[in-house]
Amino acid sequence: MKLLSILAAAALSFLSVSASAIPMHTLRKGGDDPVFENDFADPSIFQDEDGTWYAFGTAGNDKQVQVATGDSLYGKWSLLENIDALPQSAAWTTGRHTWAPDVRQASNGKYVMYYSGEVAEDSAHHCIGAAVADFITGPYIPEDEPFACNLSAGGSIDASGFQDVDGKQYVLYKVDGNSVGHGGSCSNTKNPIVPTPIMLQEVGDDGVTKVGQPIEIFNRSDEDGPLVEAPSLLRTDNGLYILFFSSGCYLEPSYNVNYATSTSLTGPFQRAQRPIIKSGEYTLRAPGGATAVHVGDKVGIAFHADCQQGRCMHTSHAVVDGREVRVVM
């Protein structure tokens, strides 16, 4: 996420390149060590205007929203011990178990955080909140009302921002249907299976004000198991939209990072034949919760995988060749 870095770069676009076009010495290869050995699930990443990288993670280490920094996306990261980016909770949340924060710089210059907040009136569910700050590390001040919250459908989680080449801004999120499922893996492999659609909502220059109604752009299929979630969207210079998402169950080795492509922002999206990051590759277990970003003319991916501390952050290059995306660890 970035402006003239990740967000503005998203508005621009990146070059679609093949693996052979990238000098091999620039790629991490042959290793799967985390770049941040803390419990730091669902990482989102943002390169600020001064070149510093920031990562925002699910609640942990006594913070509702953790913040880590790094000089390079692919180097080691450090936790900002004294910073909780969301120190004040919105009244509609419990103030606990905040998931999957995503930070963008809106067109008006403010920093906007989208997050999944535990609902005070029904703590079995989460909804999407938005919070705004003047500085990248916060403090982020939450909006009074949820950004997206349909409890009858299971609530909403895993929001991420996207700015298209025309400058329009959007928020993607998952309707958390498996939270009202009928049992099985992640509560949603016993019939009737509940949909877990990925929604796209246009927003104004402030990154918060909704423009029109959300539309469904993707949904689970039988090959995804109980769900699809954690959407992250990029656009290539030739107009191809790449929707990264997780499928499987995050509690199991089936969890993965997958993707689908479309020539239209609103789809239809053509899913890839296989996940790009899955358990058993290197020594990764249950990788998921990925965010994909532009890094110059290449693509970088941050994701979590199970580790001794909980879920640690990993990063990798990705190369795009036509409609195929590959990661290089």
C-alpha cells in the first residue's frame, strides 16, 4: 500500500514480466524463513513517501493493531514496541480481537485504515471498520459506524483498498458467511454451504465515503473448501486485474494463497489452476492472508504462515507472465 509507493503505484500500474526477465540475484530463493519472527497475522504493507516500509498486523503483542517497519520488503522487520495504531476502539466493537488491518493513503492525503472489528452486540462476528490518521503510524481515529456490517449474512472481514488507473478508489472485503455455516472445516463444509463472496465498494477521495452500492466480484467454489477471503487486488500495465485471495481453512494445512484474473475490474474473474503459495512448499504451513503490492516494476507479496510464535510474516517476489503468477522464495 502506498502513494508514489504502494497506493499511488497501484494507481499507476506495473510491468508484466516473465521470470527470465528478472535478474536472479534480485530474487529471494531457496529459503522460507520469516522476515518477522513475531505473531503477526494478516500482514498488510505500505511504503511511505520517505521509502520506509510499514506492516500492519492482526491484534497481538498487547496491541489491537501492530505496526512493524523495515528498510526493505524482503529484509528483516522490527516491531514498533510503543505503538498501537488503533489505540481507541469504535463504540460498536468490543475493543478486542481486531483482525486484518489494511492501510492506504487516500486521495485527500489522509491515511485510512480498514480493519475487522469484533462486534459488541454479537462477539461471534466481525464487521469492517474504517479509521483515519494524519500520520502513517497513527493514532487512527475510528469512524463511529461500521463501514460494512451485514450480521444476518455473517458480518464482514478482511478489507483492503485499491486505486484504479483512473484514480477511483475502492474497498474489497469478504462477507463472512462461514461464520454462520453449518459445521465442518471452518464451520462451512456441511450442507447447506454458505456463500463467502468478495465484495467491491467504490469510495470517495477520503477513502471512507461510499459511492453507490457494493457489488460481488468473486465467490467460493467447491475447490476452495469452506471459504475464500483476504482479497488483495492489483492491475497490470496491460489492463489485467489480479485478485489475490486465500482459500481453505486458516486452522488447517489446506489454507493457501490463490489468485484469479480478469480484464474487467468487476469480473468475471478466472481462477488459477493451482494456489501460488501452499502448505508443503519449502516448509510453509497454512500460508495465507496475503497482500500484494507494486514494488517498482515488479510485485511483492507479504503473507503469514504458521510458526512457533503463532503466525509469522513472510515476503516474496512474484512474477507475472500473461495470466500466470508465480512466487520466488
